[in-house]
Amino acid sequence: MKSSNISVGKAKKQVQEKEACFCAPAPASKPDWLKIKLPSNGNFFRVAELMRKRGLRTICQSARCPNMTECWTAKTATFLILGDTCTRDCGFCAVKKGNPASPEPDEPGRVAEAALALGLEYVVITSVTRDDLDDGGAAVFARTVEAV
């Protein structure tokens, strides 16, 4: 009888050791610089509301940038012109792909108004790729820069 108890005890120990091998260690806490902070500053919400009211987009939103909270809290944003849909399908980019809508004629003025409302000292403007336009969107880009 005793010998069977010993072998059962050894078997339990072996099973426990095997199970221990399959268990992952407890995950380490992420460093502070890697954590995305939730918006708490009024500036973040002011920028979000301004973009929404003026029907503007930022690359921050379209590309799902993890630094958006930090930038918008500092009242900065990279304006995305010529729509929110890119004509190319780059695998590394989170911007929506497909057939974009026609450029919005009043977009340059809306970007300028937003930059003024935010009190920006400089403005960063980028765009989706517009292979569907003869000039690739250069005229809209020029009008936007002139308006700002």
C-alpha cells in the first residue's frame, strides 16, 4: 500500500512540474513612456470639438496614432486634407483605403480657421494619396497653405 502512495505522490509532483512549465510568468507592468494616457485636459476636448465642428480630419485620428492625447492636449494636430480615404493600399498604414470623395472646395478655409482658433504658431498639413486626381491634389494643398 505504501509503495502505491509514494508513486501517486511522485506522479502528482511530476504533473505539477509539467503544469508549471506551461504557465506564463506574470506580465510585467509597462513603462510609463509606453502607456497611453487618457485625455483629462480641456485642450484635448477643445481640439476634438473644433475638428468635429469644422468637419476636419487629422492624421492622428485616421492613422490611429497613440500620441494623439499628448499632441491634442498641447493644442497641436497634423491636419489631414483631401479626405480620409487613400487611393493606395500600403500594408503598414492604418488610413482607410478605397475610392475617395471629391475634394471639398471649402476645406482650405476651414483648416485656416481651425489653425487660427487654436492659436497655432505653425501648422502641419499632410494628405492622403490622391492618385485619382490629375495633379494628385497639389492645387488643394497649395490653396490650403495659402489660406493658412
